[in-house]
Amino acid sequence: MTAAGTAHKERIDRMKIIDSHVHITSSASGHEPLYAQAERLCYDKLTIMSLQCLSPAQNAAAALCKLQNPDKTYVFGGLDYVSGRDFRTQAETLRGLGYDGVKMLEGKPTTRRQLKLALDDSVYDGFFSYLEETGFPVLLHVADPDTFWDENRAPAFAAENGWLYGEDDEPYERYYVEVDNMLRKHPRLKAVFAHFYFLSWDAARAQYFLDAHPDVSIDVTAGIEMYENFSLDPESWRRFFIKNKERIIFGTDSTDGVPDETELSTNGYAQMEIDFLTYAKPIEIYGMKLHGLGLPEDVCAKILADNFIRLVGAGPHRMDAAAVKKDAELLLGYIKDADDRLAMEGIIAKL
């Protein structure tokens, strides 16, 4: 290793890293690759984001991970749409069980197709009020890259994943109107907007959003389009990151399907994101040519861990295993899909 490389490694080793945004399958096992990656990349902790709104065993699976790795794992639970429980009551339950926050995928257009609920719908008012009153944090996925609404500009993977949106979907800008409405009603909400709020194409607009809502944060979880956009003007974005160093949170969208190997490419975007923040040099990954920001050490420390700790807490909340099991058993009674029932039964057996 070169002298510069050694110095960079020592710099990273001095900093705490919390991956604030990872995902797991709804199974009772098989999550080890995610923790292996965390070990390779020297994470202090990771945060599992439940997709409960799509898969009713996700909260229980994430809770089981936390119970098995209590010092390493934060968990943001999600709302269920099968039990009929009102959303405020669900938030109270999640907090009481020991979840560390709430994850909402409700703002993704494909989820919107299923749930048909706007983010500023009054059905969520009590829920958001409870989060605001208690300081219980929420991470929201809102919209998608603006190119996904234009088949001529959308990347191939958008079409492959069913992420092309048309006249039967809400327009891109509608999601931002809903969020502004929601934040006007709940201005003290401790909200994090995932994937840079899909505004990496417009620094001025991203800055306006942060200025207009001083209590919110954004995360740098890829969407690779984000890093491609940053790389078009790294000096300007470096200034943006330094100016907003207390409003940006590190996350990767890693899953428990990552291979247990040591090459950079097998760590997916996680290693790239760390290098992007800390190196001021060209970075190549999966055929893409990016350019790192090389942020000052104090800025990296805030983005990689300190901002998340200030928002969520220095360590994961203690999870009540017996209460989690009771809640999972209650929810099992509402699950109709055979695969979902099987997944939940497997989790309950291990709780």
C-alpha cells in the first residue's frame, strides 16, 4: 500500500461508521452476509429498514436480527396494512417493542399503486403527530429518479424492475407537493429522506428543501444516478456537503444477498460510497466512472455516524422479545398469503 493509501486507511479506521439503511429478506435466517459485509467494512453498527408495508413478516424478521445481534443492529419498523390497526397505534407499538424508528416505502410509486394513499392523506395525521410529539424518527422513500417518468431517459434497469411511470401514476412533482403539505402540518418531524430525496440533479433545489425544513435530513443511499450526478461537478457538491454536514446521513441499501468475499466490487455500492465521501479521486465501479469528494475528516465523521446518532441515539433500543413474539402471533392471524404465513411461522419459532 502506498503512503497515501496507508494514511487514508488510518483516517477511515479512526472514524465510526453506521450504515443507516440496509435491508433483509423476510426469513428467520440467512442474514449473515450482511453482517459479514459490516465486519469487512468496519461498521460500528447497521440499521435494518423494514418493508412491512409490502411484506407482513418484515418487522418480525428485522426484530429477530436485532435480538440476535443486539449491540450491532438498529431497526426501523414499518406500518402494516393487513391488521386494520390505526397507524398511530402501530407507531406506539413499534416504539414500545424497541424499534428505533419507522421506515416508509409508501412514497415509492410502485407502492403507491398498491396502497393508493397520498403522504399528506389525513389517515396519516395521527401517526405523524405521534412521531413529532415523541421525536421518534422516520425514514421516507419519496418518488424515484425523475428520469423514471420518461421512457426515453430512463435507464434500462428501471424498465426491468417495473419502475417506469406513466399517466396512470402520480406525476413526479406530486410527491414533493405532498411532502411539503405533510411537513407544514408536522414541522418538527425528525424525518430522513432516502436517496438524497431524488434531488441530486438539482443542488439549488436540494438546498432550498433543507433550508425550508430545518429539522429534516437526507441520506446518500445509492441510487447510482446520485453519484453520477455528484461526479459531474464534484467541487460544487463538495461545498454542498460541507455546508450541510449536519443534515446528511450515510446509508447503502445493502441487502443480505451480498457475497461473503473481500473484493471491493462484492461490497457493492457500500465501499464505493465510503471511498466517494473520503477520497478526492476518480472511482470506477461496475463500468461507471465517478469522482470522489474527499471531504474533511470532521465532515465525514458527521455523515458516517454522528448525524445518525444525534437523530436516533448512541445505541439501539432494547427489544422486548416476548412482546415482539406476541405481536407477530397477533399479526399472523391476519396473513392470508401462504408464503408470508410460512415466513412468519419460521420467525415466531425462533423468537
